Amino acid sequence: MAVRSAWKGYLKLSLVTCAVELFNATTYTEKVSFKIINKETGNTVKRQYIDAGTGKPVEDEDEAKGYEIGDDEYLLLDEDEIKAVEVESNHTLNLDGFVQKSEIDSVYLDTPYYLAPADEVSEEAFAVIREALARKKMAGLTRIVLYRRERPVVIEPRGEGMQLTTLRFDKLVRKDDEIFGEIADVKVDDEMIDIATHIIERKKMKFDPSKFEDKYEAALLELIKAKKAGKKPPVAKPAPRPSNVVNLFDALKKSLSAEDGETPTRQGRGSKRKPAARSRTARSREPAGKSRQRKSA
């Protein structure tokens, strides 16, 4: 089945223009989905708008969009009036600036789409823009009206086509200080970092999304399969819940042992010391000046 486009319009670089189509890069068709059923009749349930004042259902032809302008006061807008709102990004992706993709903080990246030429006539101009971006290793910034919202987007080469990724507006992104500002500046033991990096090195792998498994969906399908066959649903074993580590150093050593490795040591010292003892000896080795400065601080 042919993939339906999510948007059709034009891609523009200065005076170079080509017709393009936008396609969803992701799909949810394989996901388990449920419908709401009336238990008494076995029929599916239909959603319906109810008038908040009268409690009666509202027919489709009586529905209108309203913008709140006061307390329980709304300005009504017809569908045709909304459709008539016209800006360039309704129909044209005008590349008006270029950046390196790596400059964009990943928290601003939202939804990926594929961008392709809409017809044979547009293929050459499309290829010129794509190859120019690839040669300069740059990505283009522009805007698009998608699902009745204008969104900033970034466009970059991808194989024979391009990838368009919608971006979040700055005002919609929380500053990380709001969350991280209260985290204490912890002095971490170098030896513990050595062990942790050793574990990371042992578990290093190549990124392969085909290996991802939706275990929750698999469990749902098992439940559905059992009920369909008239069997009792499988009894799921509760997944163990982790807790805070009491002795971080010991936990790191055990983790390393689980990877069949040897505990790294530093300056020829063994790994049997307790973190607290290590911290005291580390402080005793500091110059007297530094020790006094710390106490006065």
C-alpha cells in the first residue's frame, strides 16, 4: 500500500524551487490498540460532544470552534475562516538560514519526517539542494504549517531524499537549571569512575534499532492470546524494583565481576578498601595549606 503524504508544497532555496511531499518517518500501525466496548451489549462505544449547559448531544453541523475571550465568553470561528488563514509556510519551505545539525540541542528536536520530490520535474532541483547541503555539511532552517500549527523545522540530506525534523519553540523547552539547579556538586572518587568506565567499555556495542524489543507489548499479546484460547491469563512475575545503593564502591566491584573482568586498581592499590577509608587517606595526603583552606571554608 502506498504511503500517504502528510503535506504537499514547495521547497525553495533563493530562486530555486521544487515541488515536494512530506511523509511520516515513523508508524504506529503495528502497535496493540484497544477500542472501548459496552460490556452489556458488546458493541463499540461512539464518542459524542455533549452541551455542557443542557447535557444534550451536539450534532456535527452545530459544532464550531471557539476562542475564549472572557469568562464563559467565546468568539466563534467557522472552519472556512480558519482555512483561509494564509502564510508562506502553509505551502512553501523557504530555506532562509543554515546551521550544522550538531549545533541544535537535541532537546529541541521533535518529530522526524521524510521529504521527497513530488514529481519527475522536481527531481533535479531537489537533488541540487540536497547535494549542496551535503557538500557543505549543513542543514537548512525554515518553517512549516502542519496540522494547523506553524513549526520551525530543520532539513538535512538523507540518502536520495532529505529528512525534515520539526523543532520545539524555545518557550516550550524548560531550561535545564530548573531541574538540575538543585543537584549538589559531588566530589566523585576517581577509582570508582575507573571501574564504571571499565563496565561501560565491556558493554560497548553498535547501535542497532532492530534489536529493540517491546516487552510490554509482547506481554499484552500473550494475555490476548490466552484469553482468545479460553485459557487463564499468564501470571506475570513482578519485575524486581531497584533501590538506592548503600555501598557504591562494592556495587561497582560486583558489577564489574558480573562482566567477568578484574577490578581495576590505581597506583598499585587493591580494591578492598572501603570508600570512607579512602576518602580519609586522600584528605591526609593533601598539603597542609589546602586542608586549612577547606576547614576555613
